[in-house]
Amino acid sequence: MLNLKRIPTGALLGLFFTALFLFAAIFAPLIAPYSMSQIVGDVWGPISAEHLLGTDSLGRDLLSRMIYGARTTIFIAALATALSFSLGAILGFMAAVVGGLFDMVVSRFVDLLMSIPTLIFGLVVLSVLPSTIVTLILVMGILSSTRVYRLARAVAVDVNAMDFVEVAKLRGEGTRWIIFREILPNALSPLVSELGLRFIFSVLFLSALSFLGLGVQPPEADWGGMVKENKDGIVFGIPAALIPAAAIAALAISVNLVADWVLTRTTSLKGGRD
Amino acid sequence: MAMAQAKPQRESDILLDIRDLEIKAAIYSPDEKPRDVTIVDGVSVQTKPRGESDILLDIRDLEIKATIYSPDEKPRDVTIVDGVSLTLKRGKVLGLIGESGAGKSTIGLSAMGYGRGGVRITGGEVFLNGRDILKAGVQGLRRLRGREVCYVAQSAAAAFNPAHPLMDQIVEAALMHGVASRAEAEKRAVALFKKLGLPDPDNIGKRYTHQVSGGQLQRVMTAMALCSEPDLIVFDEPTTALDVTTQIDVLAAIKDAIRDTGVAALYITHDLAVVAQVSDEIMVLRHGKMVEYGETRQIIEAPRMDYTKALVSVRSVEHEEKKPTDKPVLSVRNVTAAYPGGQIKVLQDVSVEVHPGQTLAIVGESGSGKSTLARVITGLLPPTFGSITFAGRTLPPKLADRGRNDLRELQMIYQMADVAMNPRQTVGTIIGRPLEFYFGMRGRERDARIAELLDEIEMGKGFIDRYPAELSGGQKQRVCIARALAAKPKLILCDEVTSALDPLVADGILKLLLRLQKIEDVAYLFITHDIATVRAIADSIAVMYRGEVVRYGSKTQVLTPPFDAYTDLLLSSVPEMELGWLEHAIKGRRMASAGH
Amino acid sequence: MGSPVLRLVAQRIALGILLLFAVSVLIFAGTQILPGDVAQSILGQSATPEALANLRKELGLNDPAIVRYFSWLGHLLTGDLGTALTTRQEISATLLPRLWKTLFLASWAAIVSIPLAIVLGLLAVRHRNGPIDKMISGFALASTSLPEFFIGYLLIYFFAVKLQWLPAISTVYDSMPFLDKLKAIVLPATTLVLVVLAHMMRMTRAAILNVMQSAYIETAELKGLSAFRIICKHAFPNAFAPIVVVVMLNLAFLVVGVVVVEVIFVYPGMGQYMVDHVAKRDVPVVQAAGLIFAAVYIGLNIVADIAAILSNPRLRHPK
């Protein structure tokens, strides 16, 4: 079915790196050469055989911290994405199928949430709430679910207007059959690619918050926080901060490439040329 | 004292060019003083050279290819037009006819050296006014387009720029090519508006696209093409998107304009009856190749090729009219309906009956309310007044209140088979679901019945695992028919089921529906705008106009004069495969176009 | 100019004002009703109950939320942004100069990125599916995935540290000569440009492509018009509105991107000010800054919508 040769190079690269990052995140304790908080060398030690990426602002092994950081970043971003997706998609589908007052109230509230830039709203909320992992996941998940809601609702409204859904209604099918058998299979491809985009958004948002010192708090560390820890080295020509920053970029690009490929692949399956 | 010039303006284009000629003669009479009399005053004459340049357009061995991009595969080339040759003399009209994908529009545009999208002219020669325009280069083509050859599109509404008033666009080509001054061009445009029968010719040019109706825009675009006095106009399905009573007006206007201006034309359409009215010669195309090419009379009256014969005899499906029974399967009584929130009644006091095993055709143009009637019968739009009785029971007005048996016995088939099937379900699931849902059939029993149904629609069980995207247009509609039959209905609502199909395919579907009616004893409520389809399939007919039934009865009754004004207009507007029909029809009309 | 246009524009502006009020409620609710105690946050865990009670009284925290909201809003409408908890200074005195600095930075980023994005978008359309188009869309894909601080520190690392052409820290003060100011903001402005450019370009490309594929462009080509005339007379009037919309949406995006960029370059703008006070849990400052950011964002969105209304011939020339 899935012919490896037919996957474009970009998507293949994306798949490879996404898998690599996931592997690092899951098996962090097994592959990290040192522990996360152990001071093993000089401050900002250079790249060496012992420390493949050098050491950080306190003399901890940067590679080990990167591997553990992958865990924190991917874990929080994945949970926030899952939250935004279940919340947004369920509300969006319901709004499209149920319609009426429910649709209006939810849609207007989403409009309101989206009229404030996400980062600004996040900052306002975090000025009161403590920066715990749960808070972060909730804030990111809810803010990000507005976009999923809009997409899910739009797609479901589109599909709902198709004649084949009318055929099912005229046949006497129930709401469950209509949502799960008629609408969902046709709404999946834009939603799956949106899943990738929401994950990237979560990674970038979390990293930005941590970089600003408002995300994951020490001694825990994610990639954004590691940029913050090491940023003062930059002016002395020490590129340690660039390594976690590059990792964030690489993860985001990889997932983007995969999402892009999923989108073109599934749309072409539909048989429509446009 | 004569002043004549015989200097050609453009090479081989103008032989003799007399401008503003004034001739006077001195008259000497014995009683009076000699005086000058003007014999000729301000006459201009241009003649074009005869002989070889009598031929305006000469296309030789044309080959056109397009590149197809698909996400999973490498781009590949397909041949759209293969080895087509034609010649067109000055002032003559050549009709290009064929189904969708025949390459007719592509050939038409090649006369302007233009390829749409990824389309490229890869071989052959196109001579216009004696020059091969494929070798003209970008600048050469630009000088030619809008000057020597102009284009009239299928949808003038999309072809006009919404940001500018119509007049600016009409005179644009003439101005840019230096054919006329702005004042002259506008004067010419207003004269053309008059000739084309447009209302308020002096001011219509000040309007914007969205302020003018579709039928009028089509005429405005014809005026735009004629404004720079070209040698050739390419008409690309100019009346296809119009309602039938509007089509006849536009067609007559175009024909008059062609005759009076002496312009030559390539007239592209899929409707042989239409092209027979306007063209001197016809070329029949299929799959990018020429099938037959000849005089219009010969093509219509004595076609040589089988495919042409099929096209000419299309809509010849015949069907013996049945007598109404005493117990109708469906009766719609005094139904009035409006869309939620709307004040306008889309249906007003509609009463019709369908008899078991028979067909009622509902005929009308867009906006007549015929599709709304179907929505009311299915319960999707509850009527504000009136009742619907089906198989002896009065149906609840709302879909949600109807029983499963009511739903099963009343099935529906749609115009666009593409969107009437879930693209993620196989043919087996699509046909099998009603079997499961209504009869609880499972496994082998269900598969056997699906195979049976596939046989009935002449497709065979090999299609069971196919997805809709893998079927042709006609096959898709057949699967929809099988899905409706699977429910063992008493009545099927058919909403324009053949309108989106090519004529030969549509004929096949009609024949199938008639055959199935005999076998399954099912009744049809057949909604259409096409009188020929009605003749082919109906036992009784209801003519609808602006939400009301204006004429209703058995097929013979409805189609026999005397007619009411609208039915007369509708019937007389349907093009017939007969030379001279258009002039005859226009002369005999009692009511102006219904649409606008 | 017909009345429907004026009515629609008025409606859109009224809706924007309504939205702004709703946003003020949301921002207020976000900081006041959420389960966090401002007094506790300020004084820390070790504060005595008396101190907490005093502070609560001083901040008016004992009043019902609705009373506090309207007194806050009333002050806002008279230009009084309140007093910072941490410094006990008028917020507007500190905030306004910083707002101008932020706008200075954002405007320069806009001045560079808008024409660049439109030109690149046009280029991509002109060479559609060709190598230039692919390169541009590849670049766009990459740059939407890059965090601001990656681009920012990369620029600092090379241009400030390695090559030493430009300062790593963008210090700007009022008495600074204009050219020095410009030099100071080259790196942060470049970062912002790189952040918004790709997105803006992609959307511009889509908008132009949409217009260039319409039937009336084909009509113009079949009239034998020159490419220049087709673009100026037929494509531009129709592409104008979508491009303005793209530009406005991206400016809104830019205003937000400014927050992180200011922190990277220690630029004394409003974004950095807000982030500092979030960490200090200085709620009045955060509210004020948040509302201003939201107002700019909403304002730009209104401009985008109005541009779309004004350039719609259906609305300008009603039936």
C-alpha cells in the first residue's frame, strides 16, 4: 500500500527526524550519557569527546540536557495538542451539526478569544496563575483549540451540505452514523494536517514562554528554557544557546514536512483534482 | 475631380481603400450659369483581396498537449487534440461540436494562439489571414488578439472584470489596437447594443457586471467582440449556461449580428440542435479527433459516421404514454412553501399526482420552484400550507416525524452524482447500506443482492470494491439509481438526473430508467428543464413557472395546443434539430423571454 | 460612494469597539477571577495575614469584581492606566514612551517586509511551479517553523559577535541621533522581517494567484493587451483588497512577534516591559499592556476588513 519510494524526499526527512526526536524523548534515561542536573565540567565547556555538545552555563552536559529537554518539550506540547484537538474538534462538529443557539454562543466566544493575540493572552493569564505544567497545558490547549474549532466547524458545515449527507438523512440514519460514517471520514485529511500544525504551534508557544521565563521553571528544563539559560554566552561567542534553538526549529520543520505531505496525499485520494 | 487611394494599409489585408470620396460634376445648361453638382459625397470603401485570402482561417494538422500534475506521480503529458485540420472562409460560421473532453474549446482558442492552463500547441499550423500565427511570437499574437480575432466566453459574468464599468472593457481592445477613437468605439458599441436587443442601450455600458443579468451579459460580450470589427469571433458555448427561453433570444441576437457584420465565427457547443441554427458547416469531434466534417445540412440530414448519427438521433427515446389509475401513489395537495425567514413563497398552491409505475415530469426553468417541490415532498422543507399523501397515508410534514417505511418507499436521485455519494465509501457500501438499514441484510445475502442490483444497472459485480472517484459520470449516476432501487421504493424523485451528463450518456440513463420502471413497477417524479427529456419519459406533465403549476395533465394534453403563454414560450424555445427552426420560432412567439 | 458602504464600514467599526470592550472584560476576568491571589503573589508565601489584608484593602480587592471592573474601565477611558504595584508609579508615564519605541521598531520591520513580500509573492506567481517558486515556498515553510529567538541569536552570533558589524544589544534612548537609532534596530528589525516575511509572501502569492486565474484576466489576454496593462488595469484593482488584508493581518502578527524580539535584543519597548511585569506579577501593568496590544491587533484587523469592503464593486455600485 504505502510505497516507500513514492514518499517525497522532504517528507522522508521529516519522518526520520520526527522519529529521532520521539525516540530521544521516550528513551531519555537510557540514552543520555549524564544525568540532567549533574555538574560535570566547566561553565560553557567546548565540544569534546566527553561532552558531544559541550557543557552549559552551570557546567552540565548539554547533550544530556537536550535529550531530557526533548522529553519535557514534546510531552507538554503533545498533551496541549491533544487537549486543543479534542476540545476544538468536538465543539466544532457539534456546532456544525446541532447549529442554532449552541453554534452561535460558542462561535462568538471563539471570535472573542481569537481577537486577542495568543501570546498576549497567555502572558495576561500567567501573570496570575503559577507556571506549573498543568497550567501551561491548559492555557496552551484552550488557546490553541480556537483554531481547531474554526477549522472543524467549517469543514463539517461544508460536508454537511453535501448531497450524500442528505441521502443519509433521507434514509433515516441517526446523528451518530452521520457524524462518524459520513462526515468524519471526509473531514479527516484537513484535520490530520492541522494536528501537525497545532503541535508545531504548541512547541513554539511553549518555547517562547520558557524563553521569556514564564514557561517550564527550573530545575526542570525544556528547550526554550535552555535557550534562556545559555543566552548570555552568545555575546562572548559561545553558541550553546543556539543548539536548543536549532533543535526546536528542526522539530518544527520536520513535523511541518510530514503534515504537508499528509495533506497532499489525502486530498489526492479524494479523487478531486482541485 | 476624384480622389481615390489604393494603398494597402496592411499587407495582403486590404486591396482597395477609398476614403471620404467626393465627386462633383459641372453642369452646363444653356439657361443658367454652369454649376457644380455633388455626385458622390464622403464615401469610403474598402475591399479585401480575393482569391487565396478568401480563406480566413486555415488550421492544419493541429496537435495540442497538456501537462497533468498530480501529487504522487511525475508530471505527464496527455494529447488533447490530435491531427485536426479545418478551413474557414470569410464571413462563414463553422460549428465545433462534441462531448466534454472532445477538445472543441481548445481548438477554438488555438485560433487565437492561446492555450489555457498547462495546455500547449505542440504541432501543426494555424494560418489566420494568410500568416501562421503560431510563429507570430508574443508581440505578434498580442497585435492579433482583440483585433483580428475576438472571443466570447461561456460565462460572461466571470469574463468581465468586476472592478470596471462594462463600457470601459467593451471599447478597450478597439482603443488599444488603435482601431477607433474612444468616441467612435462607444458610438459603435451603443449601435451594437441596439442591434443585439439590449435594453437601455445608451446607458447599459455604465453598469457593472453584477448589475446586469446573465443573458444580457452574454450579449454585451458579443458586442465587445464585435466592437473592434474583427475578422473572426470564437464563440465558446455562449448560451449553454442560460435558461432555455433566454437562450433562444441570445442565439437569435448572435445570429443576426454575425449576418449583418459579415464576421466569420467558430461556434463551439455540445448541442447539435443549437449549432445547426447558426453555422454553415459543422465539425464533429470526439476525444480530440475529428469524426466528421461537412455542410450543416449534410451533417443533420445525412450523417455518415455512426457517432454523428447517434448525436443526431439523440433524444429519440420513445415511450408509450400510460393512462392514469384511480389511486395515485403520491398526491400533493395545495402546497405552499417558503424558505425559513423568507417572505417570498417559493411554491404557491401546488397540486399534482403521481400514479403507480408511471412518471410525472415537472418542467420549469431556474427559479420555477421545481426543486423546492422535491424538498417539500421529502420533508426537508415542511410546507406552510397543504398536505402530501403517499401510498394511502398522509405524510408528516417534517422529515424527523416520518416512519422508516415512509422513508424507504420514497427515494431520491440527484443531479450531481459526484456529491451524492460519499467519496470514502465503496460502491458496495453505498448500495449495501440501504439493504442493511431497511432489510437487515448481512454478509453473503447482502453481497448477492448488491451483485444483482449492479447487473440491473448494466455494470456487473466487478465494481463492488471501486470508489466513486474511479467511475465515469454515467456510471456514478447508475450507482445512485441502484442505491435508490435497493430500498425497493414505490416512488423515486429524480432531480435533473441527466442534466450534468453528455447527451449520449444521458440517453443511456433515460433508457435504463424506463426499463427499470417496467421491471420494478416504480413511479418517478422527474424534475427537469429539458422538454426533450420530458417527451422521452413522461406519462403526465406539470409545467411550473414562478412557484405555480401553470399547466398540468397527461403528456398528450399538455403538449397539444392551444397553449397558455408560458408553455408556448417554453416549448417553442427548445432548439430542434432542423434548419431554419430559429427564425420560425422567433417569429411565432407570443411572450417575451420569461427570465428578464 | 453609496450608503451601503458607509453603513457597512460604520458597522464594522462599531463591532470593533464592541469587541474591544469584550476583550477588556476578558482581560480583566483573566487576571481577577482566576484562582490566584494578587496580594499573595505580590507579598509572597511568607507574608503576614495583616499585611495581606492591608494590601487587599489598598488594591480594592474586597469590592465585588464588577465594581472593580467598572472603576478600572472608567479610569482607562480617561487615559489613566493605573499605578504599577511594584514601582508605585503612573503606568502611562512609563508605558507610552515604550509604546512609541515598539511602534518605531515594528514600523521599520513593516516598511522593509511589505514591499519585499509583495515583490517575492509576484515573483513566485510569475515563475509558478518553477525553481524560484519552489525555493520561495521552501523558505516559507522553514521560516514559519523557526522560533524568533533562533533567528535573533543566530543574527547576533554572526553579525554582532563574529563580524562585529552591529551591536548585540539594541539600546535606544530619546536623545539618540536618528541614524544611530536605525543602526541599533537593524538586527531586531531584520529578525522581525524574517519572521513575518514568509507568511506574508505565501498569502500574497495565493491572493495574486487567485486573481490571475480568473476568467477576466483570460479575457484581457485574449484582447491582446500588454502584460503591463493586464496587471495594472485588470489584476491590480481586484488584487488590491486581498493584499491589504494580508498585509494588515501580518502587521498584527508582527506586533505580537515584537514581544519576544524585544527580550532577545533587550530593546526598551512595551513587550519587554510587559514580560518583566508578568514575572513580577504586577497585574495592573500587565492588564494595561495587554489591552494596548489587543487594541492594536483589533485595529489592524478592522482596517483589513474596511479595505475589503471599500474595494468591493458590488458594494460600491449597488444594483
